[in-house]
Amino acid sequence: VTQEAPGLKAFDGRTMALVSTSAAMGTGVNQVVYDERRDAVWALDAAQPGPEGRIYRFDPERLAVAATVRYALPAGQRASKLAFDPAGERLFVTVPGRFVSVLSVAGKETARCVLP
């Protein structure tokens, strides 16, 4: 993952050879987590300011974005961290100094923890 065009670069895990690039997620992706059950990569768009944030589900077999999860952000704010709970099918997104949002994989906020 790079913050320059093309944004996402996929490498062969054995040879580390570049196998694909994608500009479909822009240049703001800064956090990725692997979803073993779906054999997919969740990628946080940290450049997209509120009122809407984006998380992409990348399919490594097709080398393409399989889905875009959209969620509410405060105007002008950006998310910076992403975590995934495979057992609970939840995504955790942090907005620095503000809150941690718990999202379903469909993007529905199920909880929010305000940071001190």
C-alpha cells in the first residue's frame, strides 16, 4: 500500500514480485487488514474527510475492489486506524482524538467509544 499513485500494489507472497496495481482506492489507503474467511483485504481510506469515510474490500483473486463500505464521519475529520474482528464481523475505525467507531462489515455503526 502506498500513498502515491497507483495507491495499492499487490505482491506475490513467495517471490515478492509486483503482480498488480490498482488506483480504484485512490492514494489515501494507509491501513490494511486481512480477512481470512473472505480471503480479502480491508483497506482504510485515510485521505477521505467526513462527512463520509470509506473502507474498501479488496479481492486478491480478482485483483479488484469487491465492495466499498461507506460510514459517517464528522465533517472535515479523517479516520486513521483500522482493525478487524473476524469472529464478530466488525470493523474498528479510529478518528484521532475523537472516537473509535465499531462498524458492521456493511458499514452500520453499532457502537462508538469517545476518546478522552
